[in-house]
Amino acid sequence: MTDSNRWLLPDGIEEVLPPLAWRMEILRRNLLDLYRSWGYELVIPPFIEYLESLLTGMGSDLDLQTFKVTDQLTGRMMGIRADMTPQVARIDAHSLNREGAVRLCYGGSILHTRAPNQLSSRCPLQMGAELYGCAGLAADIEIINLMLESLKITGATKIHLDLGHVGIYRSLVAQAGLSTAQETELFSKLQRKSNAEVHAFVAEHVENKSIADILAGLTDLNGDISVLTQAANQFKDAPPQAVAALKTLTSLAQSIQESHPEVALYFDLAELRGYQYHTGIAFTAYLPGIGQAVAKGGRYDDIGEVFGRARPATGFSTDLKLLLGRVKQESLENFAIMAPNSNDPALQQTIKKLRASGEVVICQLKAEDLQEHQTSHQRRLVNKKGQWQVETL
């Protein structure tokens, strides 16, 4: 790096400038107000902490995404958070240590060693909500409804919601009696949607024909809600846990259809995103024009076990920078009121009242400000018959 390019930022790391920064902050506040109205309490986890707690229960993917540094005080390894979910789980299990349902929300920057894809930032601004202590389907429904309301705040009108249940695959694999290596191999083939490879694999390694047929058929079980009926017919000889998981998924889908009929639902029983840490329902939201998920979440029970309390848990998170593109493009400056630079008590009182009501008032510091204001702003304060009034240009 030379003197001429010291301003360069690392790939995937960006700063947020006006007017985007204000729009982002307003959206953050609106989302937190929404979560508060649903009874979710705000927590602010630290940006860095020891790896032992930071990576708890979240699988190897998060480990690879986490920047690691050495604590100069203790010599222990620390990590810069790549996901706030395990931090909030620690707070619930240890710091708060409450019984019953606990609702927590959060918003803050996270950092990734690599961007998940070419369209992603390495420093997202993560917002989310988590519900602990409730194992029933009602908790999953609440979390998904809250996520959908979060997206609607941004002006989203065509939400596509992908739904799945990792319990289906877990129970089938357990019944198939596969080794860890074989399970990993089958998982990889399913994620590639390689139908021929999946059929060949289960035919060779799964002795139970009924389970082999169901596993082989997972790659075809994707589409609209009719997929669930198709799956129910194919799961007649499935383990009870798989049947129960499918019924849970069906009940969830029916509930979302009733509360959000405008949301397009999609199902893929071979999609196992978050398989390493999800234990039940998993979901992902997409919006037109954005080539990646805008929000995701699911159930991840017992994540707090390492902190001494195994708690049911479900939640979602989203990247505020992604959602920002859905907010109406407005600049606060365009709606500001220009005021003359004067110590007139009446003027100062008027300015104070306007700012208290939520208006943006900019004081004219030099003559050029007024000229600039007349071309780029809409309103100004003028004195008419001894009264300061807002005048539209």
C-alpha cells in the first residue's frame, strides 16, 4: 500500500456513508421497536470473546468464518464474532439464568473471514431475535411471524419462504445405520441434488429397503405445499420421528398460510442448511432482486448445554445491509429545514420545538448555506410579523 491508496479498504469490508447510514440506523431502530412490542428484550454481546464459548454448538462452518486472535492478558485464543446467535444463547443459559420462556433480540456488526458468496459483505450488520425455553411449535410460529413482520417493515411485498425440518433426515439416517463417514457422504450428495448418486449410494449402503427408498426419494420432494402430501404417502414405513417431524412441518405451513397468505411457501426435504446445529424446523426467506437469503433461522435446542443448561431454542437473523436495499431511497437532508444563524430567543425556541417533534433543522453558518439550501432543500424558517414560521420554497 502506498500513500496514494491508503484509503483502500479490504475486499468485502465497506463503510456506510450518508444518506445510507441514517437510513440504516432508522431501520435498525424500527426493527428493535418491533421486537420490543413483541416482548423481546435487547442484549448487546461483546464483539470479541473466548473461542470456547463463541463457537459452542454451531459447527465447523462458523469456526472457519471466525477471525482468531490471542488475548495478550491470558494467552488464550479469542474470536471476533461471526454470528451473534451463540453469544445470545450463552447469555440466556448463564448470564440471565431465568426459567420459562425468555425472548431476546440483538443488533450489531459481525465479521467473517470470507464472504459467504460474491454478493455478501464480510462485515454484515446482524439483527435477530431468539426465543428460549419453549419447545412447542407455537414458538417456531412466533419466530417466523416476527421475521416476516421484520421484512415487511422494509417494504417487502413478495416474500418467498423456504421451509424444512432436519429431524426428517436425522431420523432416517439413524434408522439406516450409516457410519459417520457414510452419513457425511450421503449428506454431500443430497446437497448437490445429485439424484443418480443418491440412489446408487443408498442402494449400496442401506440394507433396509423401506428406508433406502425414502432416502432416495428425498431429492424429488421439493416444491409447493403439495410436496407435504406426497411425502406423507411416501413416509408410511418411515420411523415415527420422521412422521412426527413431517406433521410438525405441515402444521407450521398451515399456520403461516393462515396468518400470511401473501407469502409464497416452498419446501425441500433434501435441503439441510444448518444441519450441524439445527434440531428441527429450519427456514430461509428470499426477496425478488436479491440473489441470496435475506433472513434465516430455525430450531437449535440444547445449545446452552455446555453452559450448564440445555434449553429449547428457536430464532432468526438477518443482515441489515441487505434489507437496506428495500427501504425507500430518501435523504434526510431533502426534508431538512434551514434556519438563519441568530441568537433570537424566539428563533431558538422554535428550532428546539421543531427538533423535539422529529424535524431536522440545520442552522445557516454562512451566507453560502442559504444559497445552497435554496437549490437542494425544500423549507426554511422565516420571520413573518414577529413569528418564526416554516416556509416551503
